[in-house]
Amino acid sequence: MSDALTDIARDNARGRCYLQYLEAIREYLAAPDDRNRQAVVDAAEETDQVRGGYFSGGTMLSDKVDSLLEGLKNGDKSTWVRFLSSFREDEHDFAIMKNLSPFKGQMIIIVDYGCGFVKLQGDIHPFLDSLIEGKDMRIYDADKYFVTLPFLDATKMQVSWIRCGGSGPMIPTDGPRPATES
């Protein structure tokens, strides 16, 4: 048994190793040779060797590294879907990897119904439901989907401010605050 600080340090070590793994994949895709392939294998094994953790657990990246690299290199869409859907939506690496994928230039929406708990408001929810059901796939059954759409012309889109709110007290304002305001 270890203490929380040791486990958190392992999480940080795993995170650093994982970033090296992603960088090795990016380099391999840019130049898929034996040396770059071995760098990915080594980075996967190094990440897998970090045991335990507080917020994360061990990985088994090296178990499937060969099939992952083959699928990514060959542009296999199902491999790319699994790979890209493993990223958190705020990760910078997602954008980098997406631009190397067959989905470059498309909008990606990952829909996770999570036992019926999905929060999409406005027309996007029924649109995605009908799109998924139109492919004869079930919704609201804890299924998760990867949807790609061509990018729309942002100059023709409109955004209207509703209100300011959040978990704290209401902030009185007559309109949206500038994005640069802290």
C-alpha cells in the first residue's frame, strides 16, 4: 500500500510517459520507419511500467501497439475512431492527431448516452439521435458514438448570449463578457 502523494507522483509520471508515447506516434505517422516504430513500442512499454496511481491506473498500451500503428498508418477509420475517442476533449494532442487522421477537416462530435444521461440542448440532440437511429443503431443504452460532419461556414453561424450564471452567485451583466476578460 502506498500513500496518496506517491500515487499522485505515479499519475504524473504516467502522464509524462503517455505524452512521450503520443509524440512518438506522431513522429511515426510522419515517417513510418522501423526506428520510429520502435520508439513508439518503447514509449508504450515505459508508460505500462508505471504502476498504481491515485487518479489513474496502469495501462496496457504495449499489448496492442502493433495493431494500433498498423491501423493508424493505413488510415483505418475504426482504429482512428477508437484512438481519437480516447482523448479528453480539451487535449491539445487531439487536434494534432485529428489533423493526421482520415477525419481531418471534419467536425467530430462524440456522443455518449451513458445510461440515458446525455446533455445536448437545442436541435443538436434530436439531430444526432435521428442520425444515429437512421444508421439502425440504438440510442439511450449506454452506447457511445463517434460522429463526423463537414465543417460549416462559421461566418454564417450566429451565437446569441442568454445569460451569465454558474455555480457561484449570479454576476449582474447586460450582455456577454469579452473572451479576454478574466
